[in-house]
Amino acid sequence: MASSLSTPLSKPGLLDRESTVAGPNFNRWLVPTAALAIHLCIGMAYGFSVFWLPMSKLLGGTDPAVCGSMGFWGHLTTTTCNWTVPSVTHIFEVFIAFLGISAAIWGAWLEHAGPRKAGFIAALCWGGGLVLGGIGVYIHQLWLVILGAGVLGGIGLGLGYITPVSTLIKWFPDRRGLATGFAIMGFGGGAMIGAPLAVALMKNFSASGTLGVAQTLIIMGVLYFLVMSAGAFGFRVPPTGWKPRGWTPKAKGGNAMITDHEVHLNKAMKTPQFWLVWWILCLNVTAGIGVIAMASPMLQDVFGGRLIGLDSGAALDAAQKAALVAAAGGLVGLISLFNSGGRLFWAALSDYIGRKATYAVFFALGVALYASLPALGHSGAAGLFILVVCVIMTMYGGGFATVPAYLADLFGTQMVGAIHGRLLTAWSVAGVAGPFLIAAIRQTQIDAGVAKNLVYDRTLYILAGLLLVGFILNLLVRPVAAKYRMTPEELARERALKHEDRIAGDAEHAARGSFGIVGVLAWAAVGIPFFIGVYIALQKAAVLF
């Protein structure tokens, strides 16, 4: 009778977590390449500014009297007026907002579904969102561009961003920071590849009499879908109980800031540690975005003609103005490069000095560097000014890359991907509020008659103050209290939801394969485009020197 009532387990589908268990010939160093394939694609979010100006010039022969007085809500549905640059930049705000929202909503689902299914859905949303946005540009409907690239694309960003985190931490318990640093480095470097590609595509299609924005968005959407799908299908999860050969976990209590226990997502959000780290990330991002948002105009306003070897107050002709803009654009290239490199450097360093100490460096050094920028500007030390901005950018990127390992240290690895997803709402808040705050302060200074080369001083001091608050909050982080830990029953229930009984496998012999030709090809597939992007960024930055 018992036999007749038992229900056999259904065969897992191709996208299910159980179908991604690593075999004996797999090598764990293939997992970061899958993560990079996804993050290098969604990292184009940082490069979307290349579309703003072309999007504002799509139509010819518009009526200045009608279009000049049209606001944002009119731009959403007009087919006879060009959109303004401020109107289209809302796309960036929307997809950063939806990045945090989607990561928070679906983080727990992702933990149960596994990286392959989540990564594939992220590919559908990000790639499909860009295609839908391209259609919106083609028919000149801004609401459709925002719905596609902003909302649907933002969901793809959120899912794609957190997809690799939990898996990487489980594959690299010995190098949590390094592993997540590799993946999140891709997000910082995605614009170095995507932005030049978008510019080249728009230039190619503009030869046919259009600006090529619609065609470029559609082609990049299809390309990103294919690359992200390849990354999603490249993911493998380790069998339950797997650990690197020769690695022994530290004895319990060996490091009080690295827990031996697990905390459920719902309980994690009730801990003071979660909200302390939430504010730590929010303040670090707000300060970094403040520099990113004003880097190019700040360099031009503060140094003026001195950037190209002239006196600061010298009148500039058209060619000199173009040279000045190119020099400031070189700083934007350097920012992308140091933002990306800092993610790997600081995250890897955190494996040795600890996550709390790493954030202490971010905030203490950050306060000093931000506060030094006004003095460097007044003295005309452009080289030192640029160097300081680049160091600041490494810590901005490093904050993103280090925080997943910080969460794993505090709350355990069982639900770290979901907890990380909830924490990314801090990025959404900072991504929307930060640029607005910075722009408002700058405009207030200009309206008060402050000279252009001085309008950034107060802003930079305020950002230094925010980092000081972050330093204090980081000092308050302590190990999570025992009352928040999962009970054995809760942990068993969570593991059942992840079907860990079906991914038991052979933990002793799984993933012991050599790196081999497959590893070389996989790293070449993500490494070559990345280093092409680095080369292009360095070329742009060369005009500064």
C-alpha cells in the first residue's frame, strides 16, 4: 500500500537547479566566466549615456513653438517633437530603480530556482528590453522605450546582477571576495565594451540617413541575449557538501566576523547588521555616483584651459573647446577602467584583511580624498586631481564587489543571494537620489553666483561628510546574534526547497577536472572583449597626458 501511495520524483527540466550539478570533470574556475558573460552584458547600463544625444535628434523639421514648451509627460507620447536629453535620461533612473526592486522581490526565488534558470530569464529581460526599447525608438514612443529598456531591462539587470553571487560563494568558500570580485568586475567593465560598440553601430547605420539608435538597440539586445544565455547554461552548482581539495574550514570561532551559522532572509532583515550594511552601501554609492555624475563637467569647470596647456581664464576657440571636451572625456574612460579594476582588487584584498576592515579603508581614505579635491582644484594640480578621482572610483567599485562576501560572513551562505538582492535596494535609492542631490546642490551654488570653478567645493565636502557617517556605521557592525540563526528544522526546510537532496552527487570527486583547453577558451571568450574595452578606455584617457 505504501508503495502505491508514493509519488516518484519528476525528472528535472533543463533549466532546473538539479540539472546543473557539476560532474567529476568540471573545474570551478569555469564558473566565473559564466558570471562574467552575464555581467559584461548588463554592465552596458553604465554606458547608456551614448544614446542620450542621438535620441534627442531623431526627428527633423519639428515646430520649435510647439516642442519648446513640451514637458516630460508630453514627450512620452509625442510623434512630432524630439525628446530632450533630460527626458531620455529618466531611462537610466528607471532601470537602476528596477534593478534593486527586482533583486529584492525575486532574490529568494532565485536561490531555489538556481543560476541557470535565473540567468536565462535575465537574458530574456535585458536582451528583450533593449529590443523593445529599439522598437519604441523606431516608432518614436518614449513610453515604450522606458517600458522596454527601463522596466523590463531593469528587471533583467536585477536578476542578472545577483544570479552568480550565491553560486560563486559556494564554489569559492576559500576566496569569497575574489570570486564575487571577478563577476562584479564585469558589471563595472561592461560599458567599456558596450559603449564603443554602440557608437560604432550607430555610426554604421547613420550612413543610411538615420541616426541608427533603433537598429543599434535591437542588435545589441539580440547579442546580449545570446551571450547571457551562454553564460546561464555555463553555470554549474556544487554537490551538497563539496569543498575545494586541500581546503579545511577554519575552526568555529576562529573569526568572529565570519559566521558558522545560517540566517534566513526574513530574519536577516530584522537584524541591525542588515540595515547597517544597507546604509554603508547606500552612502558609498551616493558618494561615488556623485563623482561619476559630475566628473566631466567638473574637470572642465575647475581647470578650464589648463587641461590643454592654456591659462584657466583664456578664451577658447572651437577647436580648443573640442580638445577640452575630449580631455574631460578621457577622464570618463579612466573612471570606467578604475571602477572595474577596483572591484577585483578590493574584493580580493578583503579575503586577507576582512570585509569590515576593507570598508573602513574605503570610508577613512575616501573622506581624506574627497576633502582634498577642492584644494587640488584651486592649486591647479590637474594630474593629482585626476589620480585622486581614479582612486575614489576603485573604492566605489570595490564597495559593490565586497558587499556579497560581507553578507556571507554575517548571515551565512544558504540565502546570501536573496539577502544581497534585498540589500541592492540601497543602490536603487542612491542611484536615483544621489544624482538629483548633486545636481540640486550645484545649481543652488550657480544661482547664488558662485564661480563655476568653485561650485563643486561644497558638494565634495558634503560627500566627504556622508563617507564619515559610513565609517561610523561600519564600526558598529558586530556578529549577528544567535537568536536570528536558523533552527535545524528551518535549515532543513530551506534545503528541501532548493532540492539539495537531489543535488547531493559525489561531493568528494565532483569538480576535480583540469583547467584544460575548455578553461582557456572560456576565459578567452570573456577576457578578449574585456581587454579590448580596456585598450579603448586607455586610448581615450591618453589625451589627458
